[in-house]
Amino acid sequence: MTAALVLLAFVMPLATDMYLPAFPQMTGDLHTDASGVQLTLTAFLVGMGLGQLVLGPLSDRFGRRTPILTGGIACAIATAFCALAPSLGWLVVLRFLQGFSGAAGVVIGRAVISDVATGNKAAKLLGVLMTLMGIAPVIAPVVGGAVTEAGDWRGVFRVLSATSLLALVAAVFAIPESLPPERRHRGGIAATARAARDVLGNRVYLGHTLCFGMALAVLFCYLGGASFLFQNLLGLSIGQTSAAFASVGIVSVVAGITVTKLVGRFKPASLLRGGLGAMLACSAALCALALTSRLNTVVVLVLLYAAFAGISMVSINAAALALERVPEAAGTGSAILGTAQGLLSAVAAPLAGLGGEHTAVPMFMGMTLSALLALAALRLTRTPSPVTTG
């Protein structure tokens, strides 16, 4: 089951990154410019965000299996038609549908895990899911570039379509219904709204969700400015920059694997606090180096490695602890978790470019601020002390 959930979730980051090397080719073939092609990525991300909001609550009402299989079928069809898109407008629409339907594998996958596991076991399973998903951004541009060079950009979507079909087959045979009828919500939109209100009213869930979202905001601050940091400030070539990106991604994957092994020995809450400390300390150190113009390639990479280890510790355990608090509405909880991640990351990413292309101060200040807000969000998880009288 875990392998099938990983494969379903793996499709989304592949669909995000695999076709990026083909952008220049697509501008000529679709008779558009760079901003037009960029719109296809925006449409996909918007679709994925809205899909999580819709499909997560639906899975609380109708069970997990039907929405996840329906979403898988729709995603495979939309992806196949992307390869046949005759114009930019059609590709934008199809990318939206691809993101919307493919979101089922991400949001319902987390809900399935929360249905079948709690505590350390849930954190381990979520750790495996998120760690293996982290491999996709490392390999997707490499695979997409090779496919594009061997054929054209449409070949990328043919590969993605085949991957979607494989994930669908795996879901059919390996993902059982994990939400029994007696635990499902009835009553349509009103019941869904009540479930969302109840989930958001849970202080512990909300604190862990915001902590999760701000940890991912640290990541997107980095992604927004890393290219300028490596090339303009540290003087790395394009090839060396690619290697630096890959090395940080590999460290993130290894850290995720390590965290899943540590969960059995340490409580998720303890690992979460440790990750917050590492994330905040390293981001602040990088900010200090940028402010004093003492950036050094080796030192920067070492601090980034440690910060990304902290991000893995926080994101894995915060997600598990959040969903553990709302077992009666895990689909809704998972949807809100994913939406918070997307919105906070979307706000954080542009921060890195506020000072232009020749300074890393805004990027590292954004990372530090996001880490501080993650730490502040954790205060919501504290249970108020009982009031004594007499």
C-alpha cells in the first residue's frame, strides 16, 4: 500500500519539474513567449491546490478508494491529452485538470495513512512518502531534458501519462478502502463546512499545520534565490550550480530516511523541536554571513545541508502530529495541510528576489523569518494548564 501511495504522489512533482527543460522548445511550437509557457505551470499548481481542497473533504464523505481511483483515471487522461494539445490555451486547461485530478494521490494518500496508523507508525509512513517524493525534483529535470533532446516536449507528457497509468494500476490492486462507512461524513456541503470548521478549531492541529507550512516556506525561500546565490555571489558555473542543487536535494532525501528510522527511538514531538532548532540556527547563521559579505561556498553548503535536515525533521513530524489530531476528518485535515503548504510557499518564494540578483540577504532573512514563525506556531500546540481554585 505504501509503495502504491508513493507512486501516486510521485506523479505530481514529476509533472511539475520534468517539462521545465523543454520550455524554450515549447515557445516556438506553441507560438508563444516565456510568460505564456509559464502559465501552464501556474495552471497546474492552482489546479493542484484547489484539487486538494475539494477531493480531501470528498474522501471523508465517500471513502478513500473511489476518489483516489477516479482522480487517477482523470489525471492519466488529462496527461495523455497534454501531449496532443494543439495550442497554448488547450495546454493551460489540460494542465489545470491534470493538477486538480492528480491532487487526489497527494491529499488522499496522507488521509489513508492517518486512517491506518497513528503516532510513531504514522510518522514513519509519512516520512517514507515524503522522502521518496523528494527524489522527484532531483531526477525530473534530468529525465525531462533527455526525453526532450531525444524527441520533443510532447514526449515528456507521454512519459508522464505512462507513469500515471502505472500509478493507477498500483492503486487498483494495492490500496484498500481505509475509511469504514460508520466513520464517513454525511450531509453534503454543510457537513463538509462543519468538518473544516472543526478541524481549524483544533488548536493542536492548527499549530502543527502552520509549523509544517512555514517549514516548507523556508524551502521555497531557498528555491526562489538559490540560482542567484550560487552563480552571482559564489561564482559557480551552471553545471556546478546544478550539482549544488542536486547535493542539497540528496541531503534532504537522506535526512528524510534518517528521520523515519529515528521515529521509533524518539517521539515525533522531540524530533520536531530538534528540527526547528537546526532550521532556525542555520538560517540565522546564513543571514549573518550574507549581511557581513562573508559567504563561502563550502560553509554555505554545509549550513544548507543542516537546514534541510531540519526541514525534513519538521515537515515529516508536523504532518503526522497534525493529522493524528483529526482522525474523524483526515481527508479535510490533509486538504487544509496541503493548501497551507501551497499558500505559504507561494508567499515565501518571491521574497528571495526583493533585493535584486546580487544579494542573498532577502533570501536568508526570509528563511529565518519563516523558521521563527514555525517556532511561534508550535506554541499553539501547548495544552492550557487547568485553572485551580481555593
